[in-house]
Amino acid sequence: MNLSSSLTHSIFKTVGHVADTANVRVFVVGGYVRDILLKRSSKDIDFVCVGSGIELAEKVASALGARVHVYKNFGTAQIPMEDLDVEFVGARKESYRSESRKPIVEDGTLEDDQQRRDFTINALAISLNTESYGDLVDPFDGVADLKRKIIRTPLDPVITFSDDPLRMMRAIRFASQLNFDIEADTFQAIMDQKERLKIVSQERITDELNKIILSPVPSYGFKLLFQSGLLNLFFPEMVLLHGVEYVGGNAHKDNFFHTLQVLDNVAKVSDDLWLRWAAILHDIAKPQTKRFDKVHGFTFHGHEDKGARMVPNIFRRMKLPLNEKMEFVQKLVRMHLRPIPLSKEVTDSAIRRLLFEAGNDIDALMKLCRADITSKNNDKVNRYLKNFDVVEQKMAEVEEKDQIRNFQPPVTGDEIIKMFNIPPSRIVGEIKEQIKEAILEGEIRNDRQEALELLKKIAKQKGLGQ
């Protein structure tokens, strides 16, 4: 197979010409070749040469009049380009020690380099030298696996995954991103080698997990993580959601599969990683809050508050950011039940309070709430969604009238202190709270003049300024 017609960017001819002049064999390898065959766009191009990748990169950079970044410790070099991420490396072979996923690297042939690749679909290479320009080198039937939509390792999967256990996460990530199956022996090897994941850093695991979460139908990746046993190694709280308990004729739904459905529902309407994390964690405390009584059956009272308290520890362990991203997820977990009662009885006061507490995150919260309706009864789902339409219409009306979202007090504490010549004290906070409550209850508008009038009345009641 010749793919020269797919090598449309001028970089390929330039690299091939420079390599010819230097009498070096050079290939474009890996994901870029895979994506050509899948007709997917890609900006990451990896060039492998039989020789020094750094020396070839320096010569290519000179030909292009470009800069080159050299990473001698890794034997790689990058040439920054406006529209591409271009990396050069020499062909190499690798050997591993059992206690580390960092290989011992030696110079090698193209065949050695293809053998060390994680999957057959990533072990494809295209020659760029003039006499063979565009020829595909496919020693492990990667093209056939692309057509069959199969993830398979080039060599014995037990050895592949034992050598570098992160490849188990990558197998599931590619399956989830591409909607491919993992070949049976390959998946069995993941189950057999799962404990090897413990030598991988949490940052690397989380990086792959986030890519699974961002895939088109993320539930597929999570089901593979669950079935393989990998999920329990780094996310046991999520595994605890799995299962249904029966007491007499009472049962609760399987909260693991419910969570995956919510995640997929969110994925249909948003690419926001952190909104997807909120979907994953919205019911995370249900196992800890599950109770049963004969009157109400199974209940999970307070799971939203306990879940919000669990979020920082989960983020810390997962090496996720402990900043406004975590606070956003925590807020949505805590508030995800709040709009539901409003769908039955919509009052201006309740809408104001929801807008006040959610602030700019109200739209994300409503997306999560809509995604959380997962009943198999379509009439019930449609009824809830129509009720949410009413809530959102009412929110728009109240917001236009009262500007409650990101509410700022019309009168500040400093102003109260100066007006009545009082020291900073609890009474100042109490006055601000009374004004805020009056606005949220609709007793006055979110208006400075009306707030000042109310302030005078409150001050009189408290005997201030007399």
C-alpha cells in the first residue's frame, strides 16, 4: 500500500529529501499514520530514523530555517511549527526491569522500533525516502485491525503489559475513543496483569482516565475498566456504586450504571471535562448514605452533601487540580438535587435562591440535572424534562428582573460601619444578611435605593445611629 497522496504537508518531502542527502532511512510512524487510515485529522507527527533523530532534526530545522528543541536525555528533538507538533527520534529497542516501566533503551532497526509499539494500529510506518516514498510498512497487520476495529498488541500481550502497565489504560482509552473492541487475548492479559498498574504514577493513570472521560461515549471505557479490574485499583469509590440490594420486594437501581448513563447524557451536550467529572461524582456517596426502612424503602439522604465533602480527597488522590475546577465539581455535586423540587412547585423566591447559590454555574447545573433523569419510563423522563423547561424559563424571567446571578450586596459592610459609626462586629453581618434575605424573598428588589430604605428601618429597630 502506498499512501503518498495522503502526505499533503510539505514537511514530509523536506524530511525525506534531508534524509536522502544524509543517507539515512526515515519514516513517519504511529498515531499520524493510524489517523490517515481512519481519515482523522492529526497535528502530532512522529518521525523515526535509523540513526540519530537529533542530528536529523537539526538538519531539517536548518533546511526549514526553523528552531529546534533538543532533549538529549530522551534522545528526541522537536521543531516548533505553526500548524504541527513535530518530533524526531532514532529507531530503538527497549528492555524492561520488573520494578519500573522506564525501559533500558538501545539503538535499533525500524523493525525493533515497531515491535516496541503498544498496539498494532500504532505500529504502522510510512517511508519518506525517495525510492520508497509513501510505502506503508505494516509488519503486524495493523491495517487489518483498523478495518476490524480491534485493539491488539504486536507481541505477546502479557509481556507488553507487564513491561509497561500504562499500556493497559491506553488500550481501554483507544477502545473508548475509537469505539474499537479489545482483542480477547489482549483483554485477558489486562485482567491477568492488572496489579502491575501499581508501579505507574497516579498522574499518568489520571491522564489516560481523563482521555477516556472525554471520549464520545465514555461509559464504554468505564465498563472496560470495571470488567478488567483496573478501576478498583485507582477508583474504588466508583466500584462501590455497583450492585443492587434487595430487601423483600424492595430494591434500588444500580448506581454504577446509572452514573455511566448520566455521564453519557452529559457527554452528548458538553465537552467540559469538569462537568463530566461532576456527573461521575454526583452520586458517589450513595453507598455510604444508603438506608432501608419499611415505609420509604431504600433512601440516600444527604448523599449530595457527603459526596461534596468526598470530592477534595478524591481529587487529591487522583492528582486532579485542587483549584476552581475542583470547587466547580464540588458545587455541582452538592447542588445536583436542588432544581428537582422546583420542577413541581416553581416560586420566585426558590428560583432566586438557586440563582444566587449557583451563580455562573447555573447552566452547567441544569445540564447535570437533565442528564440525571435516567428512568426507563420515557413518559416519566419527558415529564421531568418539560418541568425543567418551565424552571429554566422562570429562571430567565427572574434573572432579567432581579439580576440575582453573582449577586453583590447593594450595601457593603464598610458602608454600614461608616453610616452608623459602629465598629466591625457581628451586627454588621446580621444587617447584611437581613438585606440579602429580603431581596431573595422578593420583599425588596435588588436595588441600592430600596436596600438603603430597608437599612434605615433595620437600624432603627436595632437602635443604631440614635
